[in-house]
Amino acid sequence: MNVTIKDIARHAGVSTATVSNVLTQKKYVSSDLEQRVFQAINELGYRPNVYARNLKTNRSHIIGVHVPDITNPFFSEGVKALQSVAAGESYQIVLYDSDNNLESEVKNIAGMISTQVDGIIAVAPRMQVDELLAMVEVPLVIVDRPPLPTQRNVAYVYADNYRGAASVADFLVGKGYRRFYCLAGPTELVCNAEARLTGFTETLRLHGIPDTACHVSYGDFTFDSGYELMKAILETYDPAGSPAAAFVSSDIMAWGAMEALKEKKFKIPRDMGVVGYDNIYFSSFLYPKLTTVENPIREMAVNAANLMLDALERRRNLLGLSVALRSALIVRKSC
């Protein structure tokens, strides 16, 4: 037999309105009454009809989440954190992966809207923000991108990539390196890649390092691009020159670069130092353990989920809200 709210109210000795308020948490209920309601729920084995609730409230209780590449541990760690927070308030997430493709990203956002998600969390989108906002009318939280001025219901959660990369330059110069290789991400598509490149090269200049001492090449945040870029560097590399270090714009790329160095029998960091970016979980398992910059994706994801739930459950306006988190250099054995 299906247990109803009336059954719970009768069993707990309270009104149906009190039971409803306990279940929805929209109005204050004393701890004594709340305890009686939950006891009745447990004793009667009540299970809420989520489908009926959604029809009544015209809400799906689904949050759309976009990531550019779920196979990248950086993004999968973030999705796991998002899902955990959302589940705590009975929301599900539907995940869309664009495979680092701008056209797929646009289709994914359109797909979320057509399935009537209650809100959208876009992690590291490649779309221009004005294009994204033109498509989206539900609450929107953008993760891992710096804020832009807008008059729309959108919030940002991000870390300072410029300062994170600048800390790498300070560290390497302090270690005595005077020859540098920067394996950058796709700066024409991803603003984080541009911020990391600019933060690194501009800080080198502040230390008096000439531009000719820093060779820049461009990849796409994948293992293969890091591997191929380092292979190309080693074709003309002069081991007799001044001490050299590579700043690689993601840990995945750094892994590929390290494999290319090992194939040529280079010892890391004796023959070349390597620094990555993101501090994804396997960076401490590489050999040697990778020095990198902590890009706090779990914290970003938790903050993004909480902002979204504030907008959906507590009607908080996201206009002008942004959460800035700190990046931190994690020194290990590769440099």
C-alpha cells in the first residue's frame, strides 16, 4: 500500500502542512515536530513520488553539467564533487561532454535546454560568454573561467591562472634555471591557457630573462600533444647550454612530455626540469613525482554546486556573484 502524507501526519500526530514543510524544508519546523515526522516516515516506509512532485512544481530537479573532456581526471574529479553536493538536496545531474569540440559544446548546451534542466553548470566552456548567455535563461554557473561583467543570472567560480603560472616562473628562476620551454594550451580557444602562458612569460621578463630564452609551443591539453611537443623540442635541444626547465600547461601534457624525455634517456630533473599544472590525482604517482600547480577543481565544483542550489532552492540571484580560489605551487621531485 502506498503511504501518503496524510498517513504520516496521522501517525505522527501533526498536520499535513507540517509534514509538507518538513519534506520541502521551505518553512521552519521545531526539532521536536521534525523528529516525530521523520520517525513516522521511517516506521511507515514512506518514499516520496519524485515524478509527481516535479509535475506539481514544474521543476525537473536536474542540473545540466557540461565538461570539455570527461576522460581528463581534472574534470572527472570536479563532476564527482558536483554530483555529491547535488544529491544532498535530491538533485540529479545530467552530464554532457563536448570532447574539446566547440560545435559539440553548442549542441550540448542546446540539448540541456531542450530537456528542461533547472540550471546549468558549465565547466571550462570554450564558447564566448555572451554566446552562452544568449542561449541560457535558467540559472548558470561558469566554472574555471574568470568573471566578465554582465546583467544576467550567472555566477563564476575560478582560480587565478595568471598568478599560478607566475609562481612557476618565480620558482624556476629561483632554482637557477635560465633556459625555458613553455608547452602552452590552445590559447586561441581557452582563456586559461592564455592566462598561464602570459603569467609565466611576463614574470620571466620581470626577472630579466630575455624572450629569446623562452621557447613557446602550443598543444591541446592532451598526453599526445605534450609528448609530440617535447619530441620536437629535443630534436634541436643543446644539452651543453644553460640549465633548462619546461613549464607545461596541464599535468596530462606534462606526463606526455616526461615520457618523451625518458625515451631520449633524459634524466628529470637533472637534464631538464618539468612543472605541470592542475595537480590531478596521478601527478604524485609519476616518476619522478611531478611538481605542479594546484588548480582546486574539487573546491570549485563544491562552490559551484552550492551557488546553483542557492539559486534553485533559495531563489538567490546569481547576478554579480563570483568565488575566487587560490592556486598553490606543489613542489615535488621533477624540478
